[in-house]
Amino acid sequence: MARTLLVAGTASHVGKSTVAAGICRALADRGVDVAPFKAQNMSNNARVARTPDGEWGEIGVSQHVQARAARVAPTTDHNPVLLKPRGGGESQLIVDGEAVGHYAAGDYYDDHWERARAAAVAAHERLAAAHDVIVAEGAGSIAEINLHDRDLANVETARFADADVLVVADIERGGAFASLYGALELLPDDVRERVVGAAFTKFRGDRAILDPGIDEIEARTGVPVLGVLPHDDPGLPDEDSLSLPERGETATVGGDDGVPDERAVTVAAVRLPRVSNATDLAPLAAVPGVRVRYVPPDGRFDDANALVLPGTKNTVDDLRALRDAGFGDRLRDFDGPVVGVCGGYQLLGERLANASVEATDDTDSLDGLGVLPVETRFAPSKRVERVTRSVSGVGPIAGASGTASGYEIHAGRTTWTDAARDDASRPLGPESAATADALGTYLHDVFANESIRDAFVDGLYERAGRERPARDAERGSPYERAAALVEASEGLVTAATPD
């Protein structure tokens, strides 16, 4: 039977995903057959993976990343239960990669949690039979005492997986010692006995100043601190929207590349209220000389070089939010390329039909933003698939060629309207659309394709009349960089190594 290490946390966004991915890659580099696992995830950043039946299904982005780090093909067993918030207090429930329905939290726990737990147990059993080590990731805080009787990703996983537990705390936030101490004190006794160590992440400064605190926390708890990870972003995609600005706020990503802002170009990304798969923008933010600025629906973007509308878990309600914010008027005045990905593509069309499937009310249809000559008709079924598309470099991606790979996760079918403009084309497959200044596509990870990314950025620099900065050398694989973080603390890897 495989050994399972549960990487739990004192809170959300403390670095659990990075630690788990780093351990996966470090073990794989040592020849250990390792796989990731997260019993229940809540995220609108999803990826496509094979189900136990060989179909395509959805999993959270972090488990997709961790599978790549472990050098195994991502499957829905790595994340058997996924909750995708859609607004109105509801989430879409995904079990073994397949959408089950939309439920409020109370309904989920009362009517569907037992099914979710059974799916998680079965998925873990399949992984444990096929691998030597399972690196499981918890969710949020392991110390949520109001949820301990139904905490599938933390307490339940520790129990049914017979897991050792590593508790991770973020020292950059302050209060890390208190958070760790409190979390350990609040654990159920049987789970507390499973804790084999702790780790602090995002540390800056002189380790000698930290050591007295480590000695004290070890003495008080009897739990060894197995690692202190330096503050470094290895470049892994973010799991949830905590890394984005709060609604109504503006924030810029990028800028640590040595390129002065006056030589950079800015891509404004609309921070939709129900944004999903915002990780599609990450490859752009990593390009030297590119700044990605998230703006709220009522924010200004007239000084940006391009505008991107990312995906959304609820296209209809986010369209209403844009209209209430007067976004359409500012969009019509914008002089630059506009790109819509998935839900953002649907928003840019002329019409949303059968909208009650998507909306939280019985609305039948709405007019879209009218940038692209397409309309979307929603249906209960979803398209979930990895795809490769031929590229026709036109409009905002003029000059791109070859093929582009990514994945599609969407409800609804988008078709051209009868009034489709003569200059429109399909640059990325039959359901894409482009004009001279706008592009719409269902292809998530579109900017992860080098030809498309370079063509888009080259076009922005050409329109701005600036010379694009030289491409810096690659920072290295994010998986290897995550592994280097945990390898510096040998105890973290040892905690997961088979006896």
C-alpha cells in the first residue's frame, strides 16, 4: 500500500500547492513512483484530465500541475471532487470529472457529501494501488473546527488514507507561530497524532533570527519543523482567486523583469466578479516587458495596449455586472486589440441565447457586447476536452502559425451570426472568431503557446512604436524550481519517502 503524506495548512494561500508540487518532483527525480491527490478542491481554475472510464473530465489546476511535477499523466483520480463557485451561494459539483449539478453549501453537505466522500476514497484506493507514494494536498485550514465532521480534503483524507500530516504556515503574513500552534491544538486527537512535522514558507531575512522561535515551537508542540522555504515564486499557476485583486480593486502583475515601465506594454484584464481560469493570463505576465493589470468592471483601461476578458463561471450574470458598470461604453472607445477567452469570448458576442441555463434566474436572452459577430446558445451539457487547433495568424495574433494546444471547458455553442462581417475569420478552430482588432476563442492556455504569445506581444510593441526588449533566458522549469525549494529542506522530502 502506498504511503500518503497530507500537506495541510494553517490557512489558504500558505503555499501548500507549491510544497506538494515540489515534493512530487523531488521524489520523481529520485526514482520514486509518486502521484498527487486532493480529495476535494474549490476552484474555478480547472484543467482537463482523463476519467477512470477514459473520458475527459475536470480537475483543479494544482493537481494537474502536481501530476506534471510527478511525471504522471493527470487523471480525475488526482482530484475526484471539484466545487466551482458560480455566485448566488451555489457551486457546481464535479465528481470524477463530471458535472453533477449546482448546489448551495447546505444542500451539498446534506445530500451529496457522502457520494463525494465515496468517490474520494475510491480514487485514493486506485492511486495507492498504482503508486508508491501519494502526496495529498489539503484545503484551506486543517483547523476549521466547524467542519471537522465533514472536512473531506483534510481530516477525512488523513483518516481514510492513513496519512502522515505535514502542516504548512506562511511566515510572511506574520503570526505564523501562533497559527501553527493554534492549528495543532484544534486538531482532533487522532489527526494530531498523525502530524509528523511542520514547515514555514515565504521566509525572507536572516534564518538565525528565526531559529529561537523554531526551538520554542518545537518544545511547546513536540512537532519538528522540517523546513523553512525561502520566499520565491517558482511560477506555478494559482489555484484560486486569492492571488487576484479584490473586487473593485486594480493590481498589476509583472514588473520584476528589469524592464522599465516606460518601455513595457500593458495588457488590461477585466477582473470579472465570477472570474475563472484567470491563469490563462499568467504566460503573458511572465514575458519580459509585459504588465498584466487587473481592472474591475468599472475601472479604466484606456491607457492599456490591449484588453483581455478572461473566463467566467457565470457569463450571464457577469455580463449584467459589466453593463451596470458602464463597461460597454468604455469598450467601444478603446483603441487596441481585444481578446476574449471562453466566457470572455461569449461576452464579446452579439447575443446570449437560452441564458436561463447559465443565469441564476429565468432570463431567456441578452444582448452581448457586440464586438464579435457571434452568438452563444447555452445548453446543460458541457464540452470538456483537450484540443489542438490549426493557427491562422490574423487580427491580434497576426503572424502566428502552426498549431496551438490547450483545453476547452464550457457550456454553450458559439456560432456566427447572419450579419458576420466580411473581415471576420476563424483563426483557432471552428468556434473561434477574429476581426482586425478582436479575437475570441474557447482555447484555454492559448497564451501558453509560444507562437501565439510572441505574435500577440510583437503586435502590441509594433502598435506602441517601441522596440520589444530582448527575451531573457528562461528561469527554468517551475517544477524544478519548486523541487529546489523543498530540496533545500531535506526533512520535507524524507517525510514523504517510502520506508
